[in-house]
Amino acid sequence: MERIVFKKSILNRPVEESISSPLEKIYIGLGYKGNSEVLVEVVEECPNIAENPYVSFKADPICLYNVLTRSERRGLQLVVLIHSHPASPKPSYLDLEGMKTWRYPWLIIDSRSGEYAAWILVDGGVKRVEVVLVN
């Protein structure tokens, strides 16, 4: 995985909503996988049901199931997990643990600044993934 391609308008929504929220936000990026990139067509939000949603996240499993079911009907795949936290957009310890289960790129949004970065777990370590915005 070399890069994630978003239309600006698709990525702007989660960034703007994350900045205005004290809670960690969760979004599921749906689209298509290529050899070296993924193209994100749709981003859907799921409620954060973590015990302390100010410092951690857990996607509502019913929402996640519904998002994935709808995506299959549209011929889309889960291609990126997006979440925010009130810190620099680097994977936390909990993110690294989650990445072991959810082997997709993770795009992390700093809810204080709107800065974001994407990461993927590769050979036990994290690798930064380029995020490309197109019109």
C-alpha cells in the first residue's frame, strides 16, 4: 500500500467534524483497492461506544455491520479506518493493538488542529501511507 486517494470533499467532512468534537470520532472509508493504492469513494461515521470516548474509541458493532453490508451491495470494500484523537496524528499504543486486528490503513486526525496522517502495520511495525487529495 503506497497511498490513499480521497476527493477533498470526502475527507473534509471527518476532519471538520473531528475538530468540533471533544469525543473521538470514527469513520469507515469505503472504496476500491488497487495494487499500490486505495481510492476512497464514501466515508460513513459510526458512533463511538467506548467507556471513555474522550480518550479512546470503539465503533458501534451494529453500525459497522450495517456499513459493511451496504458497502457490499454497492460493490465497495472497507479500505481505510479513520478516527480522531486529541493528539498528534500518530498511532497510540491502543491504535497499534487495533491495527493487529484491523489490517487496513488507519487515518488518524488530530482533533485539536485537523492535521492527519495515515499508517499501516507492516512486518510488526508501522509505515506511513501517503494521503492524496484530488478534486
